[in-house]
Amino acid sequence: MAAAPDNKVLSSEILRLKEERDAIILAHNYQIGPIQDIADITGDSLELARAAARMEGDVIVFCGVDFMAETAAILSPEKIVVLPAADACCPMAGMITADELRLAKSKNPDAAVVCYVNSTAEVKAESDICCTSSNAVAVVQSLTEDRVIFVPDRNLALYAARFTDKEILPWDGFCIVHDRITAGHVQEARKRHPSATVLVHPECRPDVIDAADHVASTSGIIRYVCSSSDKEFIIGTEIGILHRLNKDCPKKTCHPLSESMVCTNMKKTDLAMVCDALTTLRPRITVPEETAARARRAITRMLSVDA
Ligand code: 13P
Ligand code: SF4
């Protein structure tokens, strides 16, 4: 049996195919190191959505999970969007359906609907505006309504509620990676690294947010570590971010808050899959235009909010 090509061979084949296809590769900060290293842009959900909307090229290879590729397809319907790992999904996005949201809206007709991008295109289509972890507070503050249905992440909803007098009605969804972290994990990590600054993602529970020193999106965490005068950090988000932290801020020491913070869906994409996706232009992600048009309104409204 022939040996599988190594990462060096795959990376140079990907670069060749990228040229041939006029493709760009977008990778989320949680992707495995070799994927981050071949990507044109590595970033958080907001940065990747902005990149998908603005970048030239015929093809977007989205190394992340399904809702991210869907958002790219909605924003750039003229491009071919491929998700190399077909089954890479975000369980949180499955925690609310469009029917459930329609029911919540009918019970609260005066409320605006803010929808975290970690959601399906159908749920986005039922929403007034989207948000990501980096602009959720600004998005809520941008609304004129006094009541806000916030779906699907209850922890992000409760985090945004700290910064507004509006009544926030959180949906009961959550991230299976961040929601299992407790304030006890933070205390244990502080005991292990007493001089370290604790940074956590807003998908964490409220008591974890209270126990941390700073809260930010994945790219917000990277910016904070790189620009801070502190030298040592405990990082309370998915461990894939450590690859970028070590690359972008090599003089800083970053410890994972918990080794258990692994998103298996974000780890499904490898270089061989990217190579296949560029060769076959599959698995392709498309959104029916009737749904896409309504979802696009909510996403572009979000992109116009300064955060
Ligand atoms: P960011 O937008 O902060 O990168 O978060 C995306 C995500 O899925 C976090 O779990
Ligand atoms: Fe979804 Fe959580 Fe994975 Fe982010 S880390 S993609 S919210 S399951």
C-alpha cells in the first residue's frame, strides 16, 4: 500500500490547486496547526465573515464548522464555498429551530431578535440581526427595542445583558465545550499558575466570567495577549487557539484553562481533506436564495455595527 502523502507534499499541492482554482482558504482560530499555517486568513467568526464578504476569488475553502461556511455562502452567493470536513458542525446551532424561534417571536411581538452566528441559515432568516462573540454587546446596544430575544447561546446572552438595561430573553442553548467549564476549574488553574492573567470566552458560564480577569472573542484573546505587558496567561477557550498564540506572541506563556476544552468538530479538517475539496470542489455548501436573502439582511446589518 502506498504511504499517505506527508504534510509538506499536501501543503505544496494545496498551494498549487489554490492558484489553479483562484481560491482562498479561511480557517478558524480553533483549527489544527497545519490548517492554520496554510490558510490565507485565520480568525474569529466576525473576521472570517468579513473576509468572506470582501475577498476576491472564485472559491472559498472554509476550514471551520458548517454555520461559518453557510455564512460565507450567504454573503458571497457568486462564489463556490466548500467545507472540507462535511460533518463538521456546531451542536449549539442545532439547539434552536426556525419553528421554535417563530413561536418565541409570536409570544414576544415587541422584542427584537438577535441571533448568534452559531445558528442555521433558517434561524438567521427569522432574526433581525446577527452577532458574534466579538460584537454581541455592541449589537444589542445598537437596537431601539427595549426587549431582545437572544438565541441560541444563553451564556453569550447573559454576558451581553451585563452591559445593557434592555430586557434580554436568553434561549437555553450552549456550547458543549465552554459550558462544562466551572469557576472551580479557574481556581485550580490559578493555583497552578498564580502569576497568570485569566482570559475566557463569553460562551463560558456567568460564574466563570466572574472568576476571569478578561473576556473576549478568540481573536480578542489573541490581541489581548499580544498587546498586554503581562507575561503569563491562562486561556479559557478551545485549545486550538494556542497554536496562534504561540505563533503570534512567542514571548508570552499561555496555559490552557483545561485540557478538556477540545471541540471535536473543529478538529475534523485535515490537509488531505482540503486538498480533496480543492480538487473536487466538494462538499459544497449552498443556501436556497429565499432563505439566504433574509439571512443576509441579518448578517449585513451586523456587519454595519461598529464594535
Ligand atoms: P469566535 O467568534 O470568538 O471565534 O467564537 C466562535 C466559536 O465557535 C466559539 O466557540
Ligand atoms: Fe460550536 Fe462550541 Fe465548537 Fe464553537 S467550540 S464550534 S460553539 S461546539
